[in-house]
Amino acid sequence: MIDMRKLLLLLILFAVLLPAQKSVRVRTYTRKDGTVVQAHERPAPGAKATPTKPPKIAKPPAPVVRRDAKGRIVRSATAKRQFEASHACPATGKTTGRCPGYVIDHVKPLACGGMDAPSNMSWQTVAAAKQKDRWERSGCAVGR
């Protein structure tokens, strides 16, 4: 029969010699805000946390915007005409020609990743457009 002290000593040796699970592998995932968290190791539940680098968070790709030689964003004349044809001017009620006091504005700015499509356009007064342009130049808001 095995002595209790020997059995206890064997159990302690196994506990010391067997490697404890120190970390858990986390797969790459995407957060609700669109940022991608790369795969990384994190401490296992109950394990002592060792100081490590935080996981790298990949930023969403910057929108690719076509620009002309002067650095201005290139707009689609076709998309603008399609918008005008389907949305009459608030001032004149016409679908062609000038619209005094109004401009066509992108709901989500092109510089912030908005599409140059009729679905992203709306009529806006000249004064409101100037105010919105100042606000947009200060930077794109995430999640617009």
C-alpha cells in the first residue's frame, strides 16, 4: 500500500510539473463599430495575467476618393443629373435647370466615405450647406 505522504508528494509533483494553461487564443473578430481586432492571446480564466501588449486593432480602410489635378474631389455628373431628374427643385419645382437658393449636397460627405450616388444626395439651402461644409472640414464623424 502506498504511504499517504508519498501520494501527496506525487500529487504535488504532478501539479508543479504539468504546465498550467496560461493563455487562450482569441480569433480575429469585428466589433460593432467596424474595427477589426486581430487574433491574439489572452490570459486563461483564473491564470495570473502577465503584462503583454494590447491586441492590434486594424482601422477600417480609408475611403478612396478620386481627385483632380487641383486636389478637388471629382464628382459624377451623371449621378447629379439622375438626382435632379428624380427630385424636383424646392424653389422652382422643375427637374432641370438652375435651382436658386439651393445646392445638391451629399448626406454622407464624399471625403468621409460617402457614395457619389443619387441615394446619398439631397437638396439643401446655400446657407445650410456653407454651415455643414465648415463642420465637415473639421473631420469626419465615425458612424455617420
